[in-house]
Amino acid sequence: MTKSILSVEDVLAHLPQRPPFLFVDKVLGFEHAKRLLAVKNVTINEAFFQGHFPQKPVFPGVLMLEALAQAATIFAFMCTKEDANSAPYLFAGIDKARFKRMVVPGDQLLLEIELIKRRTDLWKVKAIARVDDEIACTAELMSIRVKEGKAND
């Protein structure tokens, strides 16, 4: 994998999300049109741990999927080299999502994105979140780039 490390400042240039809803801290590696490896550091001071769950904090599974989706968005923008501010990528679907391990404060999530297929602005990726060498979550994610005037939200 060709090293193309992106700092958190670079990540912010590729994503519309901002703290507290930013779930990618940096990109460790990128292979054009093939894969991306990113990191989410899970820390106890994140607001959702106040309610999920106060006695035994667990990183919510839906936020693992969000972290993977954000990594997939960065992957798409790095592949196309398009301006991240011109049109966002939105979730189009999630298939085969499985949760295999709890993620807790102090863990470092490695977010692996691998291209399955692409049709113009529709992307499908295999996404895996790992802690150390253990799989925490897997899914197939689909996203679509929505240009102005084409979304029916």
C-alpha cells in the first residue's frame, strides 16, 4: 500500500463532518482505486460515553459504521481527486453489517476500506474495523455523490 498519510487537518478538508461527529483521526495508507487504512482513537471524553453506558462505556456500533463511512468518503475523494466541498457523499446502503467485538475507551480502531465496485458517483466498499488484530465490525457500504439539485431529502 502506497503511504499517503493524511493528518487530521487533511481529513477535515475531505469531510463535511466536524467534532463531535468526526470519527476519523488520520489516514495511514492509501492505494489508488483499491484500499485505504485510517484510524479512529476511542477516548473516554467523547460525549456519547455519558449515556452509552456510564458504568461500562462501549463505543456504539452505529458510530463504528459512521467511522467506516467517513473513511470510505475520504477514499472516494482521494481516488477521484475532486473537491470535497463541491458535492457530498451520502449513505446509500449498508449490507452484511456484523459486530464481532466490543470497542471501549483506549482502543484504536483501524478502519479498512476496499473498493468492491464503482459506477460513476455510486461506490460500494468492503469495510472492516479492527482493534489490534481482532475484527470489531464488518459491512458492505454504499454511498452516492449528490450534486446540487439531485437529492430528494
